[in-house]
Amino acid sequence: MPHITLGASQLTCPSETLLLDSLLQANLRIPYSCRQGICQSCLMQSLDAKPPALAQVGLKDTLQRQNYFLACRCYPEQDMHITLPNQHGQSINAVVTEKRRLAPDIMQLTVQANGLNFYAGQFINLQRADGLTRSYSIANPPSPDNTLEFHIRRLPHGQFSNWVHDGLAIGDPLTLSQAQGSCYYLPDNPAQPLLLIGTGSGLAPLYGIIHDALAQGHSGDIHLYHGSRDPDGLYLTEELHTLAANVAHFHYTPCLSGEPQASGYAQGRAHELALADKKNLKGWRVYLCGHPEMVNNSQRMAYIKGASLKDIYSDAFVVQQAE
Amino acid sequence: MSETTEAPVSLFEQLGGAAAVDAAVDIFYRKVLEDYRINRYFSNVDMAQQAAKQKAFLTMAFGGPNNYTGQDMRDAHARLVKMGLDDSHFDAVMENLTATLQELNVPENLIAQVAALAETTRNDVLGK
């Protein structure tokens, strides 16, 4: 019978009993609801062996790739070390190697950290020595020098963001969590057209995803719409225009929703312009990052226009309330 | 010659099982979101979760394996009933369900059976 390890608990689980039932019988607290593989409340992750295929039915491909599975659909086949989502992994020490101002209120923070596996577009919790913690998206694909880039927008009373902008220095330590989230690129369908829509520093994960996709030889069209109210909120525009000039299948549309109109920008909200431009999104993969309302509206509009829900990846940036 | 002796096939199997539910959810949920009469009841929710609920509902209406409880349905819709959810909205959902099945070329006699199963949730959904 397979041995299942969860935290400090070790269980011997019969293969003909659902893993969820074995865990619950052992008085382990596992969230669950529908028991039919639908609600995904009992989502868990295997840290070593691949989970049974049946236990991964209906999960996003990016989650399947990370060995996530549903405990209520899992008849264990082999030994597994499992965990609940986002409760695993030790923290990792990092050192600040660069700070570069991308826009008046956006700082690109580069840190160096060894032994961290991630995909561009996932997010990481950054922690200051006193414990103050915030989540930021990774804006670059894995590189040989083990660096990670983040775009830190200064918030009016943001304790963490103001500290990054004003206090944090090159050489300072930071503690990182393991990478989390399912908003990233997978090279399983290189010809699929991609639509990426971001507002503000929601560009960060998209910037990483685009570079990752291109590095992995993505051949389908890639359309990026980046939106802000005023030109100061758009950044990396030079780099993106250059990329569009050099890569025929990459298309970049910077959008401004505020007044007055400025030349060189599309006028309007990024997601409205992006979705108005596309008649039918059947077969597209859509990435949405930034303001929660934009993300929710776009998700709905993209779905109605034919994109399949499993092909819509989103990351809503929720601003943490200042304590 | 007209004798038929095969074992009775369940409604769920006749419709095509889980794959048919997936195909139907995709069409049905889009119709619901586009229907101005009811889409306000579907706003501000996690779409993946919402689609999962539609799938559970259709699985039940297709006669498939389910854990349907009237109480869950009541609890889930209580907030919407306060917002004014009534028979006209339930009728609109039923209309979308029928149109979905017609689009999938499901025979009329099976559509009637699905509609009858879906209809059994009306009082729970509307908190009657």
C-alpha cells in the first residue's frame, strides 16, 4: 500500500480508498466540498511522484505540470509526499543586486537567489527582516545567474513599496517564498495566438511571460495591450517597441485611458481596446494581470468571445490594506 | 422485428456522459452570461468556480452522478433571491438550457427529461 506523507504525518493508504477519505479518517484537516472533482476545494500538490492522471482531470495545465491534484479523485498508486497549496517549501535568502527606475513610481528590483524554481509570471512573497511581506510577480524567465526581477509600484501609504523605493539598498538581504500561482507560459502549443492584457505594474508578469514564450520558440501571434491612465504609468515602452520591431509576430499596443490624448498611444482602456479588436477568441490563450475589476471584466468578455476558461490565465493585483 | 430487448440505458449515458456535460457547460454558461435578463446575477463571481457550479448543475440535470442537496441550492441562491431572483429568471435559465441542448442536436425527448430534472430545483433555487 502506498505511503503518503503530509507534513509530520505518515499514512499508509489503500489504493482502493480515495485519498481524501484516508486523510480525513486520520483526522487531518483537508478542505473539501463537492467530492466530485469539480469544486477543487481539495486541491493538493505532490512534491515528488506524479499523481494519478485521473486525479488531475479538469485542472489547468499549468497546475498539472506542478503535480497538483484533487484528493477527492485520487486513488493513490505510489508513495507520495503531499502538501496543501502554498504551504510548502522553506523560504530562500536573496540579495538585492540592482534597482532601476522604470517610471516615476515603478522600480525594477533585481535580486539574486539560488535554488529557486519558478516560471516567469508566477508570484513570490518578498519578506523584509521584520516580517513585513508582500507578493510580487516575477518579470523575467529563469536565467543562469539566478536573478529575479520585480516591478514595484510605489503606493501612497505602502509600507513595503516605499521601503523598496527609498530604503532598500544594493547588497541588502530579502527573504523569498517559493514561487506560486498558475499564470505562466507552457510551450505545449507554440502556434496558439496569445493575448496579454495588463494595467499598471500588471505588466510585470506579462513581460516575463512574453520573454519566456519567445525564448521557448513560440510561433503564434503575441498581442500585448498595456494600459494606464497617463503616460507615466506605462513603462518599458522603448524595449517593447524595439521588440515589436524585431519580432514580426509580437504586437504591442500601449493604451492611455486618461485625457488629454497623447500621440503614439491608443486611446481608451486597454482591455476594452484589446477585446474590441478581436472578433473571436476561440483557440486563443489569454493572460490578464492588474486591476481586479479589469481582470474580472476581461475574463468574462474573453470567455463570451469564445476563449475557453482553461485558456484564460489571470492574476488580479489586490492592494494590501495598510496596517 | 420491433422487439427491443437491450438493457435500459440511463439518461446520462444516452446524452453522452461527462464529455457531453463539458460540451454543454461551455455553451450554456456563455448563453447565461450574454442574457441581459439574468447576467447581473452572475457578475462579481469567480468564473472558474461559477462554471464548476454550472457543471454540477448540468450533471445533475443530465441524470449523472451527483451530490445534489436542496439545502445547498437554497443557501447558494439566498443572496440572489434577496436581489430579486424570481420565476422569470429561472424560466430564462431553463430557456438557455433548452437552447443549449438544441444546439448540440440532443433529441427532443431527452431534452424534455433534462428539463424535467432541472425543473425539480426551482423551489430550492427560489427559496420557496
